[in-house]
Amino acid sequence: MKRILAKPTGGGMDAFKDQMILKRVALVSARRLDGVAKPTGLPRAWLIETGPDRKK
């Protein structure tokens, strides 16, 4: 995380002025710090079909 925060920033408008990382950051791995999943019961956004090819 510290290495990402050290990257050069710029761009953006209004409240985001100079808050955007200018170069792409590759996320190599991720892990849950508390180790416990907390399901919300809400639909999973990646499973919702949208757009013109939506199957009915």
C-alpha cells in the first residue's frame, strides 16, 4: 500500500484534483485482513446481466 501511495499523482477535477495515480498499478494479490467473510445478502454485481445482450 505504501508503494502505491508513493506513486506520482495528478489530473482529476474539483475534490479529486491531483488525487489520481498517473501510472497504472498492477494488483498482484489480495487477502482479507480480518479473515472473516461478511455477506450482505445483496445481489452480486458481477452476476447481474445488463446491456443489449441481456438474456431474458
